[in-house]
Amino acid sequence: MLRWYDANARVLPWRIGPHQRKAGRKPDPYAVWLSEIMLQQTTVASVAPRFLKFLKRWPDVAAMAAADIDDVLGEWAGLGYYARARNLHKCAIAVMREHDGDFPYTEDALKALPGIGDYTAAAIAAIAYDRPAVVVDGNIERIVARLYAIDAPLPGAKALIKECAGAIWPPKRSGDFAQGLMDIGAGVCKPRAPNCPACPLTVHCAAQRLGRVEDFPVKPAARPKPSRKGAVFALVNAKGEVLFGRRPEKGLLGGMLGLPGSPWTENLGKIMTHAPAAAKWRRAGEVTHIFTHFHLTLDVHIGKAPKGFRRAREQQWLRPKQARLPTVMKKALDLALTTKGFEK
């Protein structure tokens, strides 16, 4: 496995490759932590350019701890799962206050920090500090389930998969072993059409011997996602600025900039009761967005701010290009601003 990784390791902006390690270069725990938080539920291709922007703006944990949370949330816009951005900031502050700016190296100490769970703690311990921590992400989960042909379905099989992974985990080069498995999962042992002849683990793979590689890991039947509805309102002033507010700290898109609107519920009810002003509203249409646990449909409206309108203290006027919005809000704003018959 490690020989394969030495020859085939992906070049990633947060990674210290095997040849660099042999030359004496060590990973930066801050960069490892930042990348692992960003990679939760987000693809490598999406994270790579954003990681570099984050690192340029906040090059170390002290800079991140001193950052304005609104700036962090704005830079995070479009990556989804926005609680990660809030925890990123909280974690940096905790590292500065409780650990003098140095990330701890034990899994227990790491898990005590905001936003760090079992997987992330193991990944930081192994990759940043080369501790013998067993790292199991989605790629490694799939590989181990196939190596052992684990018939128990997820998520119930997670504990067994981690136990089996621990049985093959080396005491040294733990971080390289983890990253090698991640690379195999990303490019060789893929969910569909795995390239078994190119896999260094094929000779050990029970699923391959059974001719059932794609049957593992066993997943439960997918449940249909419920639907929710909501309404948003793009209020435009005489300067062409749009009214924005911050979403509640708790819940989806927590703390992010957004258009004023209604709660997201199964039954929308009286839409206009949620409008931020008594304006002449024009319906722009609707946008849809798929979250992890539900489908959302937003009814989008646009109108001109009436004379004498005063925004609430927590709201602000911004030009559309200034607003760093989550994807669903950007969809809604773009639709509103292209509405036929509306003149700013």
C-alpha cells in the first residue's frame, strides 16, 4: 500500500507528499485541519482553489482566530454546510486560548475542540503528527468493506469497518497510509466501475474474489426526501442596492447573508405576510435547491423600496456583487434581478 502511495500520491495543495516527507518536510497542522474541515461533505475539486484562498487570507491559526466571523462566512459562501465555517472560527479561537496556538496531537484533545469529531481528530493526528490513528472516511470505508466483504449494511456497519481497518493499520507512516487509501478510493476503488487490476490491494480483496465488488459497502434503501417551501424578497432601493439580512445562527445557512423571507415549512401559507416592506411586489418565479435531508422550493419576489422605508438594525443594503451568498440565495437573487418588467 505504502509503495503504491510513494509512486502514485496525488498532488494536493494541503498535502506534504511522501518524497517531501522523506526530505524532512513536515505537515502544517493548521493546513491539515483547515483542509479536513473544508473537505467534509465537499469534493476535492471544489475545495482545492478555495483552500488556497483561505490560506492566503488567514495563513495561520492566529490569523483565523482574529478574523471577523462575517468575513469567514463570506469566504465560505458556496461551499455549503455553513456550520463548518462557524466552527472553523470557534476552533481557531479555542486553539489560541487553550493550547497557546498549537493544535493538540491526541485524538481526545482534538475532539474537545469545536467542529472536530472522530474522523477529523484521527485525520489530524495521523496526517499532521503521524500518530497511529485509524482514519476512516467514505473512501476508506468503501475499501475496507470490500476487502472484508462486510455484508452488514451502513450505517450500522461503521464500527465493524473501523475495527477491520484497525487490524491492517501500520504503527508507522499512519498519515501516509491513510492518504494512500484515500487516493485509491478516489481513483481506483471507486463506487462504480472500480479499476481492480490497478489496485495494489486486489490480492487481499474478498469482494474481488467473490466477483461482487460493487455490492459493497451495503447501503440501506434510500428514503425519499421531504419537500419544504419558502419565500424570499429582493427589495431594491433607488441606488440599485438590495436589502439583505443574516439568517439565524442555528439551523441551515446559519449566520449567512440572505434575502429576507419566510421560514421553510411544508405549507407556505400567506406569502406576503413575510415581506420586509409594503412594496409593490412582482413574482419572479421560483428556485429549487437540494439539501442533504430535503428539497427546497423558494418563491422569489422583487420590489422597489417605498419612500420612507427604514431597514431593521440587523439588515443592510448591498450592491448585488458585494453580497457573498450561499448558493440557494444566489440563485434566488439572480432570478429576481432578471425579472422581465422590473426596472430598478
